[in-house]
Amino acid sequence: MIPVIIYDKCQCDPKKCTAKRMLKFGLGKEAKTLGAIPPGSIVLSPFAEKAMSPADLPHARRGLVVMDLTWTNIDEFPRLKKAEERALPYLLASNPINWGRPMELNSAEAVMAALYILGEKEQADSFLGRFNWAPEFMRLNGAMLDDYSKAKDSAEVVAIQNEYIRSVIGGRRLFRIFPCRSGPARSGS
């Protein structure tokens, strides 16, 4: 089991906050300060140079960290030197606020996807009964998550991601939509 660590900046409506719900249901533990985040853990970051892949499992065993803040405040995203940053590859949101938008996942969607990619499918499945949008998230992204979870490393995840994006947008150039050259698509834009 991967320890899920939640750093909540308390920027969203508490009634809709997936970070608070993850804590309530025991799906993660809170880090009250950035210093409480274990060294060497994985931080899910839309600004990371590398994509999350199964190769990240050793670091994730130290902790999988989600920084809960709103997309409108994404420029306040904390950067940690003692942790490994990883971006999630192309996925579609299923939450009611961002349904169908690529790469605008809420915190619980991000953790669920990361766990699945890391091969911790049983732990990811524990979200299904806790969030009413979670089955839809798997319906929208299940094939992609399955493919990402079979990749050997970040480069292979990015190649798989790019194939999915090409199938969606056709022959248009990828960097016009996703500016990250070698890593995964960035979210929050």
C-alpha cells in the first residue's frame, strides 16, 4: 500500500473538497506543513518534467503527495527540493466542476490515477465507493490508465500519451496544445 499524503491549502469549498473527503474516509493522511512531507516521496505536480510511471514505485512507497489547491491559484503551487515531482499524463476529468476537461483533475482523481499507474489498482479501487464520479473517471480513462500502468518508464508513458492525444486532435501539432516538450502534458492552463 502506498502512503497518500495530502497538503491542503484550504482554497476550495469544504463541502466539495476532495482532499477533505479523502482524509475523512482514511484514504490519505494530512501533512500540516511542507516540512512534514517525507524526503524522497513523489509529489504530483502539473509543472514536473517527468511523467508518473510504474518506475516511480520505489519513491511512491515513501509517500504519494497531492497538493490540494484550486486551479485558479495554480501559480502558488509549492515546489519541494527534497521530493520527486511527477506529472500525470493525459487524462480526462470526471468531477462535476471540470467534467471532460483534459488534465484538470481534482485531488482525488489525481491520486486515484497515480495509484493505478503505479500498479496499486486495489488501492485505487478504494475510491470507487467514496466518490460518486469515480466510476465515470474509470469509464473515461480506464484504457489509458491500463496502458500507462504497463509502461516501463516516463518516456514510454509520454509516448503513449502522445498517441492518445493524436487520436483525439488528429494531425495538428501537439506543442500548440501541450507546451511541455519532452514530458507529459501540463495541466491547469
